[in-house]
Amino acid sequence: MSVYLIPIQVAMIVFPIIAFCLTLPYAIYQYHKYGSIPILRSLIIFSFIYYMINAYFMTMLPLPSIESVAKMTSPIMELRPFHSVGEIIQTTPFIWNQPSTYIPTLKQPAMMVTLFNILLTFPFGVYLRYYFQCSLKKTILFSFLLSLSFELIQLSALFGIYPRPYRLFEVDDLITNTLGGTLGYAICPLFAKFLPSREKLDAIAYEKGQKVSKPRKFFAFIIDALFIVIIMLMLHFINIPYHISYFIIICIFYILLPFCKHGQTIGKLLTRIALENPAGTKKYQYLIHYIPLYLFILPTPYYFYQLLLLTKQINPILCYSGIIILLIIFFLTLCQFILSFFSSTKMWFDYYSHLTHVSLIHKDNN
């Protein structure tokens, strides 16, 4: 039993790391397509990721030492179909017309391995039919390909890390894994009774996507921030100073692009958000929104640092006065930004620009 517990324990450790790395790409995809991230859909997707991690580790772990693998002389492949059936008959007390032998047979290692291979891909078939809406043919094909990928990784000696394969490549594993996925497809309707259909999940997501939620705006802002940092680092490699690269990026992507693209930045394009004035949008309103945000508020720490340097060259009182004013504006803006997540409060530059965030997700997308 410990052989099966080790992969599960490792998966529980690795899953949070993988989930964290996938959160932003997943959020971008969901917001771009549906305009929202329903909790149930997220649970299904991340449970599928967790299952796949477990399935992979179940077929690879525990890892033996390289020295012990180098000493192995056992075969690396078993290409005879249904060889495991003969092994079960030979090594277990199974007699087909004696039901009393069924339970003892199930407890034998050969039978447990076969059942494990079936159960390994059973959830895969359920996921393929319920969420990914695959046909029976596709489920059989994908179950086979999943099993084949596991077997080939084993045959590759874990991508060449080991001097030889430490697990046996078996045709019967392909058969039983494919059977497991097919059984999962067949039994899926029993599970689906307790969950909303994929169409219902999509309808709920599109309905919520009609409005621009605060998390959606936050993710758009995070995307913009990451985009700025990445481009600045790229420009730094060609010896462009950070403050110059920041000014170039802001002018092109956060002033010129929104001016031509209905107030959309890179983050808003990916999350399908636009800025509009219900009374009629004017181009200059985008400037009122973005210039204070990206040229005055976000660079405040840089301005603060520059004023500190100037205290050695010009009147310190004047510099300290500018620092205090910057800190007050930055602090008040930060407080307003935090309050906007818990109320309908608008940022001050939104108030003067008369712009509001609107969703570009429409019901006809469904």
C-alpha cells in the first residue's frame, strides 16, 4: 500500500506549485472566452490537473536508485497481449464456477495490478465525456494515447536519466488503461446526474461575463503590470535604461493603443474589457484615465527616489515638500484603490474621465 501512497503524497506537494503557475494562464483563458471564472468550473479543471499529476506519479514513482537499476537484468518489454490474464490464472486461486475464489483472487498481486491499471484511467474517461464532451471513439483514442505516453516514458528510462528502464513496458497495460477510460465514459452519466451539464456551466459563465467583476479588472491590471516588467527587462538587455523603456512602453501600449482601441490595454484585450462613457465616449477621455495612472501614480516610487537624490543639489525643503505631496497622493490613491474592491467607489481619474468598464462578452458568444 505504501507504494501507492508515495505518488499521492508527492502529488499533493507538487500540485499547489503547478496550480499556482497555471492560475494566471487559466484566468486569462476563462476571462477571454467567458468573461468570468465560475467556482465549480475551476474546481473541475483543477481537479483534472490534480488527477493527471497523480496518474503520472503513479506510473513513475517510487524512483529506484541509479545503481540498482544498472544491475537489473530483467526484460524491459512484454509484447504478448493478455499475458497478464494467464498470469492471473496461474498465480491466483481463481476458478470461474466457484464464487468462493473471487474474493481471494482480488487480493492477489497480479489481480490488484490489473485492477489498478483499469482504475488509473477510469477518471480520465469520466472527465473526457463530462467536461470535454468527447465521443466514445475519441475517449478510447485518448485513453490509449495517455497510456502509451506513460509506457514510452518508462521505456525511455525516464527520459534517459536511468541507464535502462526500471519498469516493464507491457501491451496489457495499454489494453487495461484503455479499458479503464472506456468504462469511465460508460459510467459517466451516473456522475453527471449530480453535476450541471457542460452547457449549463457555459451558460452560467457567459451570464456572469456580461458584467465586469472586480477580480476580472484586477487580473487585467496584473497582466498589464507583468507585460510592462517583461518588456522593460527585454529592452534593458539592449542597454535602454529602465525609466526610458518605461516611458516608451507607456506611450505606445497604454496611451496610443487605448486611444485607438476603445480604451483597451494588453490586459483589457485579453480579458475582453473596454472603457466607455454611457453618454458618448470621446478619445481624450482615455488620456484622462491613463496618463495619471501610468505616468504619475505608478512611477511614484521612482519620482520619490529622484527627489531624494535632488536634496543634495537643490533646496532640501522644496524636495521634501514634493516628497510629502507625492506620498499623500500615492497613499490616498492606494486607499481608494483598496476601497474600490469592497464598494462601488470609482478611482478619481475614472471620475473625471467619466469612463466605465464594460464587458465585450455577449450572449451571442454562447
